[in-house]
Amino acid sequence: MKEKVTYHKAFGISLIIGAVFILSVSFLIGISLNTLTGGILLIVGILYLNNAALEYDKDHLHIKNLYGSSVRKYSFHTDKIEIKDGSIYSNDNKVRISATFLNKTELNQLHNYISNKDFLNS
């Protein structure tokens, strides 16, 4: 079963609130370029609420983009994945993820999963 690390909900909600404000002002003063930017911001906010940034199971760690497709894939069995200084490293190279925008509880579960080497027991 795949576990997920999602984006922080407050960030997605704030994007949606900003988008609704931009769209409402844009419709009041007339349709303009702000309508397009408000629509794009609304879509991005919805994507932040619905998609996962990371997915992992007993074999792999998938880094995903905002649209949901895998950008990078790390194997727990062939890559040396470990936690150093609160960051994830694969073969002594830092895995680039923006922890600021991620759900802290789910990210800590992933860190515990890697630290305890639970993937070796599966």
C-alpha cells in the first residue's frame, strides 16, 4: 500500500482564497488579464489540496510534481536512503524537497520509516 506525504492544507486554502478575491474583483471591474491569473491561481490551489508531493511503499520513494506525475524515483533496496540532519539523502546526495510546504506529520512518518529501516522488514 502506498503512503503519501501531501502538501500543507493551509497553503492551498490561502491560494484558493486569494484566487477567489482576484476573480471577484476581476468580475466586478470587468474581465481582464486578472481573470486569467485568478483562474490559474485557483487551479494551482486546488492541486495543492488534492495531490501528494511524495509517495512511498516498501520498495520505492516517488517524488512527484504538482500535477501528480513522478519526477524522481528512489529504490529503498538499491539506493542508500538515510536521514541526516532532518533531510533525506540518497547515495550521499540530498533529495531536494521543499519541506516548508509539506504536511509535517506525514513527513515525520516518512522520516521514521526511513530511520527505522521498516522497508527491510517488509
